[in-house]
Amino acid sequence: MPGPTIVCVSANPAMDRRLRMESLAVGEINRATSAKGLVGGKAAHVAMATLALESNPVWVGFLGGAIGQECARQMETLGIRVVAIPTQAATRVNLEIIDAAGRVTEILEPGAEPTAQERENFLQACARGLRDEWKNAVLVISGSLPRGLGPDFYVALIAAVRTGGARVFVDSSGEALRASANARPDFVKVNRAEAATLVGRSLATIEEVARAAREIVERGVESCAITLGREGLLWMERKGGPVWKATPPHMDVISAVGSGDATLGGFAYSAAQGIVDEEALRLAAACGAANCVGSAPGRIELATVRALLPQIEIQRLTF
């Protein structure tokens, strides 16, 4: 497939159990109308989205036990290359409960603690790949950290990317996000709440969100996108450049879970292909919108993305 490799790093992958039921009653017996187990975690969704765009993603993750093996099998069945870092502990299982009204309740396991050797194996595998076959790649660090791994794990990955000459995109939260942003990655994707945490103030208006994007970039991040749910997203592509806003069309949403990941996949694909400015933003927004009507998180369809592209409204913000 054309273009540099997109490497999706998953420090805390999961098997996502999607349950559908009429309603969720807390403290009562609930019976699902359907159940499906799908490989998950934010990085897996990014890999799936870039695959749909006809890229050649690699998925790197801690994987343990039968659940980990099933995650790897599902990714490979899709056509995504898997670099598994074996762990003694089993891969976690998350629950996504969707009721008849379309409301989504997520119950996320914390993830087992990798050993010191497993941590080192992960870093070495990434460093080796970046030094050899992943040169000029876009490496996407996406998702939370399992217990026992501090934010320095992502910082070490960013350092390895710098040594290998690749570009690094980050989508995380909490201290992992803060430490990663301070390490000056090429791109950070956050939601409104995460952006507010980075700049230390609430972001009630679009103007305040735009100013936050500028501030994040001025602090050293090369490029920053802030997702706004149904309102779309804002993007500051580079320091000194404009802030753009993309607004998707109204859609009958099946589930928005994974839409931020699909959006990030669109940005990563654009970077790998040399797509810039409004075209890159339009593609990213179309990927996020396509996820809302997909069969599962990250399972976007290229035909849907192409149909949505002309429906994305792009504005150049002046404040």
C-alpha cells in the first residue's frame, strides 16, 4: 500500500464487549438483546480507520492470555499487522452498553500492570522498528496507560520517535497527556475537557477553545486538534497559522464511541500522505462523522467518508 507506515501504539488494549438492551436499570437484573466482542482500545480504532483509508497500519500492543490472542487474531483478520508484546497478565475486557434510546454506558477495566521487562520489551520493539522498517512513519500514541506505567513511558516513546526521524501524534488524558504535550510531539488531539485541563481553565465558547489551541501550540506542540462532539472540531495546523473549524452534517448517530479515534486516524493518514490545510481537516472530520454510523468503533467505510467529504463545513476563525 502507498505511503509511509502508520504505527498505532496501544499500551492498554482491550476486548470491548458491546451489549445492546432495551434499558439499563441500576441495581436490577438486565438482559441484553445482543452481545459482541470486538478488539478495542483507542489505538486499535485508529488503526482500523487508517486501514479503511487504504493505508498500511501496524498495531503495537501489550497482549496477554486468550483475550490478548483473540485481539491479535481479529486485527490480523482485518489485514492489520500486529506486533504483540506478550504479557503475563491477561488483556482487559471493557463493557459498552447501548440502550434503545442510543445512550452509551461504558465500563472500563483499568488494565493489568506490565512487568519491568515487558515495559522494556515494548520500548525496544518500537525503537527497533523506527530504526529499521518504520523510518518516516507516523507513530500514533493513543489511549490510557495501564497500572504501573507512568507518563514517562509515553515520553520515552516520543524520544525514540525523534531518534528514528518519524513523526509522533498523541491522544491521551490526565498526566500522560500533560507529560506527552511537554515532550513536544508533532500533533496532539484532545477533546474540550482535556484541552481545558492542559491550559488550566474552562472553555465555554468556541473562541475560548480556539485560544486554547493557540496556547497549546505556542507551548511547543507542533499542531493541535480539539474535538467538540456534534459541533465538530477545531484545528491549528502550525504555529502562526490560522485556527480552522470543521462542522459535520446532521446525522442519525448509531454510536459516537471511537469517533475521536477515527478523526485522529484521518489526521495521521493525511500526514503520511502529505495532505495539508483544509483538505486534511475535511478528511479528519469526515472520518469522525463516518464512525458515528459505522458498525462498531473504528469500523468506518471509505465510501461513507467520501460521501461525507463535501458535506463538511470548513471555517477559518478570525479571533
